[in-house]
Amino acid sequence: MQIILISDRLAKARSVTLSLGHLVASAFPMGLVIVASTAGVYWLTLRYASEV
């Protein structure tokens, strides 16, 4: 996967190549963030359910 960066400051366009390893390495932490966020919302819901 190639990402092309275009900036007013640069004289030419730059490209960044992402490999499958990069995508897997970034998907794993994002998955952990989603699981942690879901667990946090679940905990808050159960913690304050009796007060609502």
C-alpha cells in the first residue's frame, strides 16, 4: 500500500510504502484500544447503573 504525501513546502511528492507487517503491527494496538474502550464503557455502565 502506498501513501502519497504532497506538501506546499516540498518541491516534489513523497511516497511512503506500508507492508503487511506494518499493517498488522498497527492493527494489533488499535484492537487493544477498542477492547479496552469497550471494557471501560461496560464497567462504567455497570458501576453507575444503580444511580441512574
